[in-house]
Amino acid sequence: MDDDDYHKSLVARANSRTLDDVADDVRKHLSEAVEGIIKAGQALQEGRDMNPSNIAFCKWCEEEFPDLKPKMRERMMQVGRRFDTTFMSQHLPVTVLYELAAPSVPDELVEDFMSSDEPVKVKDVKVAKKGYKKVKDKGNEDLQEAVSSGSMKPREAAKTALSRAEELQRELNSLTDEEKIERLGGEKPIDAAYQRKLDETLGDDFNPNNAATGILISLNRLRLFGGKKEIENYILGELYRSVRMQKYEAEALLMLADVINENYDEIVGYIDDKPNLKIVN
């Protein structure tokens, strides 16, 4: 078949297809992509279960899947744990699936998104997560009851809770300091034991990879700003001013020093390697 014949066959095929046919193809491939992510996540979890430690699992992944970053591995495993291959989505992109698979997203909120035929964006999930946390707050008992009884969808309750919180914040912002104290029931004494528990507790949305990346990025910016001297000045200066968290942060810095000392030669080796500018973080 020469080029002209091939072009004619493409035109003929295009003319025989409708927009509905194209839409069906898109939905089919989206569903296949979702199913592939779920199966891959389940297989990764199986590999994790067969490895006795995090170190062994990470080493196995790096050898077998060098292009699969740790954050992506964890997200795929979350998807595999939360969903099964009977879940076929024609309106939820994979990025939304990753967001819904997070353990911090309540099951009823996930079901609400999955049962909807409307297109969903990652931003929609994040906003709903934020609002649904407020549904559990004091003063929103009516929303909790409405969700439990089925008279209100979780996303609707989340939207209402966010709206109430924003209205309350606007109202508080209009008050004087004295009025705020009176409105909130007076000055509440700090419970030292409770505060310590909060200081030593990680939030549900804590991501160790993001925390590690933030440390490296911030250190590099201080290096660009003024080098070793500025790293020393600013980090030790902030440590000095950090009254309540000083002990914890000092312990973390000493741990970081031990990690650097124990891996010094390997870290130095990275300085000699040329950066791969084709990689986008």
C-alpha cells in the first residue's frame, strides 16, 4: 500500500466513525489505564509482602523498576489496597484515583466520588477532604446526621462545612481581641501534656518523601544564598528561637548529622556526578 492509498484508508475510516465512537474509545482506554494501575499496585504490594524489610523492598524496586520513583510506588500501592479491578472509571482520571486512594480519605467520600457521573479534578478531592474534616467539628452535628441518614451526600456536607467555617472566620476577623476572647469562652489555659502529645504526633497527611524533599530544597537555597555560613547562621538561629520545639528539632539535627557522617563518601560522590537536566522533578 503506497502513501496515497494509506491516506485514503485513514480518511475512509475517519468518515465512517462518529464522535460517539471516539468517545467510546477514550472511555475504554481510560478504564484500561485505571485497571492497569490497580493491578500494578496490587502486584507491588505483593512484592512488598514478600520482602522482610523496607530496605529489601526498596532495593528490589530500584533493581527491577529503576524509573519508578518511591512516591509513585507508594501511590500505586495505595490504589491497589483501596480498589479492586472490578472498579472501572470512565470519569475519574488516574491522578484523581491516586488522591482518593490516600488512607486519609474516608470511605464514604470515596464512594460519593465514584458514584458520580460528573468529571472530577484533583482539586475537587482536596477541597472535599478539607471540608469533610470540618463536618466532624463541633457545631456540625446536623451535617453528620444528614450524611448518616443519607439525606445529604458527603461532598455536599463538606461544602456546607467549609462555607460555615469561612463565614465564622469572617465574623471573628471583624471582632476586637477582647470580643474574640469573650466569644471563644475566655482564655483557656494551655495543657502542657496535651500540647506535648500534639508536638509528638504526625498528622494523617504526613508524607515522608515530601518532608525529605523540603529539607534538601531548603538547604540548597540557603547554600545559594550564602553558603555554609548562612546555613549555620539561619539554622542555629531558628533553633535558638524555637522555644517549644527546640528539644525535638535539636535531636533531629543530631540524627541528620549522624546520617551524613555514616554516608559521607556516598554523598561526596554525588558532587562529582553531572546532573541529568533532562529529568523533571
